[in-house]
Amino acid sequence: MKWHRIQGILMRHLYLYQRSLPRLMDIFYWPVFNLFLWGFISTFIDKFNIAGFNAITVLLCAVIFWELFGYSQHAVSISFLEEVWEKNFLNLFVTPLTVNEFIASSFLLGFIRILMAGSVMAGLAFLLYHFNIFTLGFFLIPFVLNLLMFGWTIGLVSTALILRFGTSAQVLAFGFTAMFQPFSAVFYPVSALPDSVQFIAYLLPSTYVFEGMRSVIATGHLSLENFLLAVGTNLVYLLLAFWYFHRMFALVKEKGLLMKLD
Amino acid sequence: MKNLVKKFNGVTAVDGISFDIQEGHITGLLGPNGAGKTTTIQMLLDLITPTSGMIKIFGKEMKHHREELLGKVNFSSPYVALPNNLKVWENLATFARLYGVRDIQGKIDELSDFFGIKDLLPKMTSTLSTGQLTRLNLTKALLNDPKLLLLDEPTASLDPDIADRTRKLLQKIQKEKKVTILYTSHNMAEVEEICDRIIFINHGKIQDDGMPAELIKKYGRADLNEVFLTIARGQENQEAKDFETILKK
């Protein structure tokens, strides 16, 4: 892997962000929108002490985490779709750029987007609701990194599906993460799910992330069990996603479809 | 390339093509639509995996040395645009990074001067005219000082004046930078003017191979255009049959 090629793709996307309002809105509009919505709901629940726990902390943390997960996935899928929309694949893959470098650049873009959106959301949450995510210590960071990783995995799988089935599958780039929300115990503990669904929940790294996040909020300590389970499941899925993407890329090259993606 | 074959769902697009390209020469790859030219070029660039056969560039097999070889090769086609939503400079800087160019600014300055696009550098690519886009594509194609340049109909959709200037520019590049060029075009006069050698392919097979003057003499025709028609029509050609049916109606 060569850094200058990863940087080349990364810069190509960052050039676009400099002057594209829709792309900037994509980073900032929805997080702010959701922060307002869930912030007001949390304040309401907290005011009437309906939940019996610190609703603002738990719900706002869950919202911020969920948004970051979506951003990580979007960065991978959308950076791929940008090349499809601009019909730029031929230009890119007649250079020495490798598939892994292409993937690495979209992962990095995901990380940058998370940093940008996360900073805005954390700042706004503090200003609007006096919610300081950093008072929870650094124990949340390992869980955020796990979400970033799971976002990459989902992004890679949705991209591989678009590669194979064409842009008719591009809806996956926008709504794929939503499929995982009910099973990931984002706003409620896993125990709130029916037994049959709990089985699915425990297959997902995101479930351990959200369980771990609530544990950090409740105890102030890192839940090592949830962290290790998140890392373990994440690694398995990420490796499978890499294998699947490479398989699809090879298949598309064999069928001569790489230039026909539109 | 040796015995190169490509089949798509049982249909043979390239049928055992073998040829060498001489270094420092301009070789024309000609043939009617659907002859297998694009598939051959895309296999050369590792965009399509061959069903069988071998591609060697500078003595090394593409399958095992892709990164190294593609660093020495480049490609330009008016049908493959650079991203419209980037500025000209941004596009060139992106590709310079992908090719590992050390002095990006210097290289872009040198080439934009050569192709006369210096004043276009701050402009959005979407605002460029067809002729300007052709020069931008060629600038991109020379960023890595390629030893082998694949040009797919570089003068298509250009007016005769710009097409002529582009041809002169290509000859200048070949002369000054000692680049080996593989050239496809449907403009036979152009091919006759700039190619040292021509490979005719049809139905995925090489039909003939030689210097333009040799081929004209061999087929007893007035020019390369007539040679092309003789070769293309000398075989079963479904597209030609379709045209005849339409004309009869």
C-alpha cells in the first residue's frame, strides 16, 4: 500500500467538500437535526422523571453514537458512488491504485467525517443541553472506534453489492445501517427485545457497543466483556467484508462490468 | 500479448490475439465497431481479466506486476472524462498523486505549458470545451512520463482544426518524449498520417498487420480507408447486414 495513492483519493473527496453545500449538509444537517429532536425528547423525559434514569445522557449518547455509525458507513459507500456518478473508475484503475488502497482511502474519509460530525454534535450537545460527553471519560472512545469499524464493514458490503448489481442497488448506500437499528439495542437494553430477536442482537458488534456505552454511563468504567465482544465480532465481519468485496471486484473485472457501472 | 482470449457468457470477443508493439513507434489498432479493440485495450490495462492468454509489458507479466507496469503506462480517451465536479488543477493533482509524481506543482506547470492549458487550471472541468478537455486528458496521460501510451480515438468529436493540432501534438510527444503509442481511431487518413504500423482486427482476430503503405499496396487500394472497407466487408459482418436490410426497405 502506498500512502501517496491513498492520499490522492482522499484529497479528491476533500476538494469536493470545500465547496459543496449538499456534502457539507450531509455531514452537519442530520446530526444537528437529530440532536435537536432527541435532545428535546430527553429533556421532556428527564423533566417528568418518566424514565427513572439520566435520560439526557443515555439518549443523547445513543443518538450521537448512532449518527457516527451511519457516517462511517456513508463515507465508504458514497465515496464509491461518487466515482460511479462521475464515471471515474476507468481513470482510477488504469493507475497503479490497488483495491485495498481505494478501500483504505474511503475508511480514512469515514474517520475524518466522524471527527467533523462528532465534534459538532458534542459541541452542540454541550451548548444546548449542558451535556459534556468528555466527562464520561475516555472509556467511550473504544466503543466509538468499534462503531467506526462496523460502519466500514457495512459500507464495504453495500459497495460490493452496488459493484455487482449496479446502481439499482445504490439505495443500500443510504439506508443500510437503518436495518440494524432495531437489533442493535441503541435506545434500550438487549433485555427489552423479545428472546428470538436477542439472538440476532448478539450477533452484531453494534449491540455490544451500545450495551458497553450504557455500562460506562452507569458505572463510569469500561465494560471489558462488551468491548472484547465488539472487537471480536467486528474483526470477523470486517475480514468477511474484505473477502466479499475482493470477490465481487474480481467477478466484475471478469465480466467486463467495471466500466459499465452507471 | 500472446494468444489472448476473452469470452463473455460464451460469446468470444477476443479470439487468440497475439502481437508485439515496437518501442518508440506509434501502432494503430483498427477494426470496425465490435471488433474487439476496446476489450483488448481494457485487458492491456487490467480492467478486464482475460479468459486465457498472456499480457507482457516491458518483459513483465501484467498479472504479477500490475502496480509497477501501470506506473509506466497511461491512457486517454475522449469517452472517459475526468470528474466534472473538480477544478482542472485538482484533477491533475489527484492523478499526479496516484502516479506518485514527486514535484506535483512542477509537473503540472510543465505539462500545462506544453498543452497550453495553464490558464484553465483554476477553472471547473465542467466548463471546458471539447478541445480543452482533450488537451486536459492528454495532460493527465503524460503526468507519469509513460513509456507506453494507449490512446482511444483521441481526436473523435474534435473539429478538423483542433483534430489536426492534436495530431501534431501527439507526434511532438512521441518524438520528444520517446513514448510508445498504441492508437485506435476510425479516421483512416489520420491513422495513415501518424501510425508507423497498423494491426487490423475483426471478430476478435487479427486480420492483417503491417505498415500503412505496405497494406495499401498489398490490397491494391488507393488509401487506408479502402483497405479498411475491404477487410471489414470481406467477412461476415452482422452490423453491415443490418444496414443492408434497412437500406433495402
